[in-house]
Amino acid sequence: MARKIGSRYTANQILGRGSAGTVWLGEGPEGPVAIKLLREDLASDQELVGRFVQERTALLSLDHPRVVGVRDLVVDGNDLALVMDLVRGTDLRTRLDRERRLAPEAAVAIVADIADGLAAAHAAGIVHRDVKPENVLLDMQGPLGPGGSHPALLTDFGVAKLIDSPRRTRATKIIGTPDYLAPELIEGLPPRAAVDIYALATVLYELLAGFTPFGGGHPGAILRRHVTETVVPLPGIPDELWQLLVQCLAKAPASRLRASELAARLREQLPTLAGMAPLDVDEPDTEPDPEPEAAPAAPKEPVARRGAVPLVPGTTPTDSNRDTHTSMRVPAPDELAGGARGTARAPRAAGAPRPGSARHRASARRRRITLGVAGAVLAAAAGIGTWAAVSGDNADATPNKNPEHSAPESP
């Protein structure tokens, strides 16, 4: 059912839902648009509405081919909406869900596009703060690039900053999606351009590997890993590309590249990646320690894919546009201290069983049975050999009639 948004726009059809609001296909004076209508509780927050109006000029001025442009900001009664360019395509998360991982050439080309968009935003003094595959749109009507990649555009600029009001985040909250949060945000430092570089490097790792470097499990555990763990190498990618990833995932913000530098360095890598197949690695183990074998195995809940951790009560990671932007608690110092399960986990070889899985336990049982049978055979063989040796030495002796001494004595 169509609805009016302000005096100039009409929202005709829902394209997707997320924790921050609903995206509509709409119509404006200049043709089709995408309208992001924020939740009613956000629209009723007068402080947020004030911040919304203050950001209007900066957001409208951000004009770049790799950024989904914001055409207008509407504040009308209970409606708080961003009117954006309409991109005919899909988001990067949808492609990842379908393909699991991308060929390195296509992955690098997409990330280079987004780095170009971030460079323009950072030059204008705008930090995105929520770079993730859900916020990368692929223009299916644009020309194909390296590796058959579609042009990539970054969307949802300003949403994180608008919703991040002091009242929502004072001392106990942070904004973002846990898999992509830079360590300095987790530690409570103000967001600078470097947080977007860290998040974008995390996206590149995910495109190559099929999983994020520090994701999996409870959000608190993910946050701890960002602060305490080092990134696990990915086999099969050129060393120079790996060094780029490591530099942009550095814990110290000053060690990371600027967005323009990252875009240029990534494009330098494209000729060496041409024709390279997607990496053949398996996701590292994130399951809890297995129960003792004597205990019956309890049914396991389906494990959500990394990058789709539901952070808002009542929402699920399967929202059609999977927008998980929200506030979440900063972990306490003891949680950041790490522990037995806070160590880095290397990716498993393709086809290898996951530690603690049913296939892994069955394989372990088969090994124990094989070793037990082998031990019994060796023991039997040793006994037969001893009996044969003693029998041969006493072939002419009178048999011992005492049953207590009927077994041959060891030599």
C-alpha cells in the first residue's frame, strides 16, 4: 500500500526490513528513489531528529560514483526518512550467501570500489562507522569489472552517526556490527576514518575466506578477539595482498592505510589475481567443547553465519536487508582478558572434520578401535611366539601334570 513521505515522495513497495527501519521503493519529482524509513521510536526522539537535521548538509554534499547518494532527508510528523538513489541490484551479503566466497580478483575489485567511496567520504569529514557486506550494493546494470565483478557502491552513510546519540551510548554502549568493529571502538575511543579501513579489510577477508577473521559465537567473544587476537593467515593468496590485509587489520589505527592508498594498492594487485579460483579453506571451529562420549548428544541449534549476529531483541539475522546496526554493551575488562577459548583458530583444510563434531568423534573412535585391534594382534603374536619357542625347547620333556603350572614359563 502506497504512503506519502513528506510532500514530495511516495513510498510504493517494501524492498527490505532491518533493525533500523524499512527500505521502500519510492517515487519522487525526479523519478524512482529508495526511501529508508527509520523506526517510529527513532522518529519520536527529538534529540535524534535534531542531529538528523544537522547532518543534512554533509550527507547531501557527498557525491561520488561509489557512494549511494542521499537526495533528501525528510522529517514529517512521525516519519524520519532518508531518500536515496535507487540501485538496481543486490547487496554483497546476498552474493556471499549464494557463493560463500568470491574469486580473489572479484573480491579485490569490489573492495577497491568501496575504498574509493570511503576516500571521498573521509575527505569530506564523514566516517561511515558501519561498513559491512549488507551496506555494499552491487549495481547489476553497470559494466562488469575485473573478475566479472559488478560496480560496488557503499550505502547507509550517516545512519550510524544519527542513531549514535550520547543518551544511547553513554559509557556502556557502542555502535556497529560486532564482526566488523575496530578495536579502538570496542575500547571506547572516538571513531576516526581508520575504523572504516579496519571494517573494509574485514569484509575483504570474508570475501576471500567465507568467514570473518574474528567472528563466530557470542558477540562478547567476538569483541574480545578483535582486541586480543591476531589475524590467522589465509593460505593461497599472494604475500603482498596478505600484507595489505594485515596492515589494515592492525590494532593500532595509525598503522592502517588511508582509503585512497588502499584503493590504489588493491588495484595494483589485480593483474596477479586474474584467473585465480576461490580459496579452498574451511571455516575454523567455533562450536563449544564436546560433551563426554557417554552422555547422549543433545540436539544442536542451527549455527548462524558469521556477520549475521542478531543484536536487537525480537529481530533475526534473516531480515531481508540484514541491517544489524544497533547499540550493544561494551565488554567488561575480565571479558577482554581472554581465556582458553580466546586463542586464534586456524582455518581447517577443506574436507577435514570440525573438532568436536560428530564426524570428528566418529573418526577418533575408529582410530581407537584400530589401535586396540592392532595391539591385541601384536599381543597375541607375541604370546604365540613365546609358546612356540618354549615348546620347541621342551619337545622331548615329560609333560607337567600339574594344572597350576600348565602354562609355559617365560624364558
